[in-house]
Amino acid sequence: MTIKGWGDQRIEIIVGTLLRVGVLLSASVVLIGGMIYLTRHGHEHINYSTFHGEPENLKSIPGIAKGTAGFHGQAIIQLGLLLLIATPVARVAFSAVAFAIERDSMYVAITLVVLAVLLYSLFASGG
Amino acid sequence: MSVLLFTFLVASGSFLAGFLGALTGLGGGVVVIPMLTLLFHVDIKYAIGASLVSVIATSSGAAAAYVREGYSNIRIGMFLETATTIGALVGAFVALLVSGSSIAVIFGFVLLYSAYLSSRHREADAPAIKASPLANKLRLNGDYPTPQGLEHYEVTGVPAGYGLMFGAGILSGLLGIGSGAVKVLAMDQAMKIPFKVSTTTSNFMIGVTAAASAGLYLSRGYISPGIAMPVTLGVLAGSLFGAKILAKARVKVLRYVFAGVIVALGAEMIFNGITGRI
């Protein structure tokens, strides 16, 4: 990571911390959701050999939020996975800010293209 | 199979996949999909969803460690991510048009190619080259730490590298893998970036690329909590453990063994895809 002029060291430490916190936080949420799910449904039988697609409340952001509020294990797992997906997105957003502070307009533009693609994927069809 | 048993077996298998993936540098995601489809008879769509999120977890976890060492080049990474993320969206849309069987066959060939690449793994760098005008314009040249202090490097082959990255993005979005092998090929072979820089930069790009299609897969219902939970936690724990003992381990033999396993899995994916069993 060589962003010159704004303290390379500082940016590296922030990005490293951001990634570590993001991964640890999402893994913990997935683990908590998993415990609840296994406690309640551990002895049920499952078969994933045919694809049905997850129900609405486990594939949309509002659905997952509602399920989490209701303390549903599977919804909490999905919340953790959403946080995991959001971690690289947050990192790209942070890079845009770092390039802006450096007044590197070319790389601000490049970073915003990447950010737009990521946000499109996360929200455009996730409603 | 009961939920408890399935969770336990998939988590154990994913731990092993992440562990071997970190030790050999091939990544754990590449064996998670064959494991789920061939061993546990999980539909390939669910397997792709689970693999994608585990790829994000290992990439972010490893990048957190690498980023402090100063090898990765954020400008190269960000510039090429415009190609990989758009490619990943294209791949995720193509996935809607092709059957699970065709995806299995393509996956099998990618496995065979990854195994081939790993068998001719090297760490020697090509001789230093002069930067191309486009690389200068995009300010892709950089420095990286060596035992003898900072070493400067210059970059070339930008259009070829960019094209390969677009392809890597399509594969990632179509198959739910990191495509690390293609990314390193683009940076190492086409753009002549030093090995240490290309592997670490590729690693941090993998998470961003996977995130570009993961949102779409989530809203399509491919990401099933009952599968993604043991896969993600298992691969993450395994890869962190693998990275920890990497310094002490002698991986040469292990790399060949793992490459052999991947060849076998690749052949089986192709066979099952062609005979319509996946």
C-alpha cells in the first residue's frame, strides 16, 4: 500500500484494522447465529440436493434485518455474511477517501467506479 | 442427514480445505465446491454461494496480515479491480444462462489449470523492465521492501493484464471462486510485476471481486445459511491456522499432493458435468 503524502504507515494500519475487525465481527455474528440455529434445528433432516432458493426473509436486506430482530438463527447467520460482504466494500470506500485527501482525482474516479459496482450488486437487486 | 451431522462434517472438511489452501497458496475455495457437490450432494448453486462468502473471509483475513508488510500496491489493485468487479457482474449474469452441468465442466477445467500452474510454481522474478507509457500515466510503478531495503519496480503490459483480469472476474462471478491463479498470471506474466507484489495484491483483490457478485447471489437465494455457516467458519479457521504454521512447514511435497487431489476433483467435476449428474 503505497499512498504517498498522507502517512503510508497510518493508512496501512487503518486498512489492516478495518479488515481484521470486519472479519472477526462477521465471523462472531455467524457463529452466534449458528449456535441458535443448531440448538433449535440440529436434529431436523436436511437435503440440499435440489435448488429451491432461499426464502425472501433470508435473501433480502430488509428480510434479514427483520429476522435478526426476531432472533432467528438463520437470519443472524445471513446478517454475519452480509457484514462479511460489506467488509471489502468498506475498504474500497475508505480508499476513495484516502485518495481524495491526497488530491489524486484520477484514482478517486477509479475507486468510485469499483465502489459503484459493489453497491449495485449489494443493493440494486437486493430490495 | 441431520443438521448437526451435516454442519460438523462440512465444517471439518472446510477446515481442511482452508488449511491446505493456505499452506499451498492455492486457496481453500477451489476444493470447497467439489467437496460440497461430489461428497455431500449439494446443488452446485448452493455450493457456489457458500464458496463465494468463504473466499471473501479468507481474502480479508489474509490481507489484514499482508497490508502492514508493504508489498501490495493499492493503485495496481484498484485499477485492475475495475476490470475484475465488472467481470464478476458479467459472470454472475452468465451464470443465469448456463446449466449447472456446464458450470461443473468449466469448473473442472479451471481446477486442472490451477493444478498445472501450481506445479510450475516459482518465486524468481523476471529481470527488471522499463515501464510502458500507459503504466506511467496510471502511476502503477512502485516500491516494495526487500532485505536490502526498498526496491523499485516498473510495470508493463497493461492492456493484456487488464483483459486477463476481466476474464478472472468473469470466472469468479460464474464459479464462486477467487480466481487467484488467473490474477497472479495477469500480474506476474503479462504485467511483469514482482512475485511478492503480485501475490499479495492479487489476494486483496480477491475479496473485492468476490463481493461484487456475492450481493447478487444473496438476493437470488444462492447463499444458504445452513451451508455457508460451516463452510465460512471452517475455511476461515483452517486458513488462519495454515498461515500460522506456514513459516515452519515444508510444503513442496504437500503442494504436489494437493495438486494431485485437485486434478482428481477436476476430472470428476468434468465427468459428472458431462454425464449430467451435477
